[in-house]
Amino acid sequence: MTQPTEQQMASGPEYSPLSRHDAPSAFETASDPTRPSATASSLAPVLLVHGWNAHARSLRPIREHLTRSGWPDAAVFCLDFRDTHGSNVTHAAEIAAAVERLRDRTGAPLVDIVAHSMGGLATRWFIAFSPEPAPVHGPRYWSPSEAEAAVPPEAVTLEALFGEPVFPKMEDAEEPALGNAVHTYLTALPSLEGLPADERRQVAARCLQGFGAEALIAADQLVAMGERLSAWVARTYPGAVWHTEVPVTAPRAASGQWNGSVDLLLRLPGGEVVVVDHKSSPIRPDQCADKAVTFAGQLRAYRETLVAQGLVVRETWIHFPLAAVMANVA
């Protein structure tokens, strides 16, 4: 098995170091977006593999962009097949050699392989037929909503909102429709400010009808949920600026990348932020503490993602609009 030389790994037009791109900012709609910065120690080595009848130099424009993103030159290797028309068998052997050299020189147990076209087929052959199990990452992207965390019940503090809870009679299969309708209306709250009550009711009705949930709760009940939330924000965080459905992404401490969206992100006058996640479970107020505990992992994932952007997260909340309860999860 022929291996690229140490000199080829370090320099030369056909074995050029490159880096991966930086993630999008946490605030796609905020007034002062920030971009996350990854540290060299958090970056897995990268092997870039070109396609059929191509060369490493064809990826130079990508290299020029990516080398500014934080990967050490020695940790990224652009492989050039000796025969650009060769078979998957021989190309897989070259990939295996490059992977081992990257692991040896960086000490990293895993290597990211980014392959184009025929290079992807050769990479699949390498993974499937390598004499030793190829080091393969777990999921690249992780949803905060799937995160888990063990927190004690005392980590949750409940605050009742004004008004009566809503307990619709419905089948389990109908819950997603109601949840989507409620989320949609709450997301629209900043644009509804100042509208007459009748127009807000019309918007609520359209949200319910759009998801087929008009038989589950009344439009007036949905409007009341929004009014309760707005009043709570104004009272608890005066001067806060609302950002709804904010896409967030950042490196995950346990590997991979968090990728999700925050239902409601409040930016406080002092620059801190508050996370509010809506949960439309049809539960009673005395069940909210136990239910909120199950979402602790999701809130911690949001916190980790936002802190990676250099933001200070003051508090994280679960909002139960049907139960008229706010749950602070420490």
C-alpha cells in the first residue's frame, strides 16, 4: 500500500491543507449577529477526496476559504489519487493510508472524510471493506429537542399565569395539530402587537384551521394564551426584544453540531438573553414540574449553543400555554 509522504502532507500544490467552514450565526434575525468560533482542539482532522478525473488543485478555492476557519494546516489533508481513473479498490487503499497518516500525526482517533462524486464511492468501499473497522463518526448534527439531562425536581420553579387553563378533549393523534397551531400563533405575536382584538382573533382562527385544530380549542382561547405570554414577558423582562423561531447552531461538546431553533429568544436591555420553549401538552398545572424536568436536556443544549456565540443566557423557561404555567428550569 503506497502512502503519501510526509512532505506531500505538509506542502505541495497537490496536497494542500484546508479547513471546514464556520457555522452560521445564532441570530439570523437579531440586530447584532455574531459568528461562532471553533478552537483548533475541537476540530477533527479532515481528509478531502476529489472526484473522477480531477485533482486536489481543483479544490483550491474551497481551501482558500476554509483555511481561515480554524483548522490547523497539519490536520487537514487533500488527497490526490495517483490514477484519477482508477478503481475503488486502489483508491480505497490510498484513502486508508491517508486516514492512518492523519491519525498518526494528529493523535486524533477519528477523521472526517469529505468526498466528491467518485471519491464518495471509493470512500464507501474503504469503510465497507477495510481490514480493520474504519473510524466513523456518530451523527453529525444533533437536535436540541432530542437532548437528555438528569435534573432534580427542585431545579424547576413554576409560575402561574393569569386566566384559566385549557383541557381540550382529543385523541393522541390530534396533539401535533394543536401543537403546531399554538406554536404558529405564538410565533406571530410580535407582528400582532397593536392589532384590534377582532383581527387577532381572525389570525388565531386561521392558525387553528390551517392545522385542522379548529374543533379542539376556540380562537379566543388561543388569543388568551398569547396575551398571557405577552403580559408575562412585559412584567418579568421589561424592555426585552422578542426574536421568534431563531435558528441556532454551534459545536456540541460531546461531538457533532447542535442544529435547531429556539421558539422565543428574549434579548434583554443589558445584552443577556432568555430562552423560552413552548410545550403544548394538554396537562394540568400540577403536572407541569414533572413534565418540565423532561425538557432540561433541550434547554441545556440551547444554552450551550448560545454560549458558544459569546452570549450570556440569564434563564431558560418552558411555557405551557394550555396549562397557563411558566416553568423555570435551572
